Amino acid sequence: MPLEMLKWSLILINNLLIYFYNKKEVGISQPLFYYLVIIYARLRRYYFFAIMILENKFSMY
């Protein structure tokens, strides 16, 4: 199920963000950190959008 995959990728990216934030190694993780933040924000938006559609709480009116 794509929604399940999306949920687990969100959890994975979230854990990666916490890991990189705690390491604070500016050399390697700085560009990767911001890249992951962007991906995480987009995935979250798609995830909650899909959940709203599936629960029929999203109306097109």
C-alpha cells in the first residue's frame, strides 16, 4: 500500500533528521540536512492530503 510506504518513509526521514541534528557535523550533513528537511515537508503534505481524501474529510466544493 502506497500510504503505508509513505508513512514509513516519513518515519525514516524524521529519524535521519534527528540523527543529523544531534550530530551537528557541519561538513557532511549540512547540505543533506536541508535536503532532507525539504523532502520531509513535501512528504508530510502529501501524506496528510492523502489521509484527508481517504477519510472523506476533504471536500471539493
